[in-house]
Amino acid sequence: MQQVSIQDPDAPAEAAATLHAGGVILYPTDTLYGLGADALSDNAVAKINAIKGRDEKKPIHAIVADIEMAAKYGEINEIAFALACAYMPGPLTLILKKKAGVDTGIAKGIDTIGIRIPNDAFCLALAKEFGRPITTTSANKAGVQPERSVTGIMEQLGDNARLIDLAIDGGELPERLPSTVVDVSNGEIRILREGAIPAGAILAS
């Protein structure tokens, strides 16, 4: 596994090249370290599930560069647009009704797609460089509390860490809540997970 510092100006391009080659990256976000792969690739998503020891039926969400990119893959209804304007970039994941023809990777076999726009310069640069959604599931064994450093994550994942092709080292991340996950696919607000953004703030939007 290769490792590069987040301070390296070539890090976004190197990470995007790894994703284009079907690889998996470990990268810091505005919440936790995430496991990144081409979110629309069946093979890449299978690698993510193998690394985490995760139920393949459990949905995985993705980061995108902006609302315009999100709209290529999911239906941005009035409520989704209002929440996006209020809280993106930031720790909000919106579950959208997927667009017709979006049927692979994280969108395979389900009617929705989970999207977020992180408030993180590296993540945004990476999403722009790659040009497609990137998986953003937390970098941990399924059911185990995520570690906050590359070293801690590698130790937790054990042998499965060898499936990671590139690690972007952003140092030890501060303790932060995960993103708040809100399903707006049916034109109404349904909070699936309360995280960094309080449920009350979402419901009052």
C-alpha cells in the first residue's frame, strides 16, 4: 500500500488515478476517515465491503463535488435543494431517488442513492478531479468504533488493510460526529441517523 501526505499538492490527482484504476483509497473527510472507491463500480464497491467485513446489502453513500454533480445521479427535489443550500458543503448526507440508468455500484438493486458534499478542501478537490461519486463509508471493521488515524485504522483492519491501494494521511482527526443522514427521496424529511447536524435543525429547515 502506498501512502501520501494530505499536504502533498499531487495527492488529489494521485488518489483520483487510483480510483480510475479500480483501486481503493483511505482518506480523511470533515467527519471521519473514509474508504473511497468508484461508487458506480460493482467491483470497487465489493472491495469496500470485503475490507470492512460488511453486509453487501447495507447501503453505502458517496461524496460529490457539488450539487450539479449530485443532480446527475439523484433527483434533487425541493426539500433536497433547500437542505443542500442550508448545510452543504457539510456533514449532511441526503438520500435521493436515483436517476434512471444509475444501476451499478452503490445504486445496484435499490431505488435511492446517498450523496454528500464534504466541507473539506481535499475531498472537494478529489471529487472534482475524479468527476464521479466516490464512496465515503467510514474506514473501520463493521460494527467496530472507527479509529482516527491511518495507523490505528490499519491495525483495526488487520489483513484486510492489504486491499487498500493508497492511504492519504491527514494525521489524527479530532473526535467528530458522523454526518446526519436524511432521506428525502419521497419528498418529505425522514431522519435515518442524527449526527453532526441536530435533527431539530433539519426539521426546522
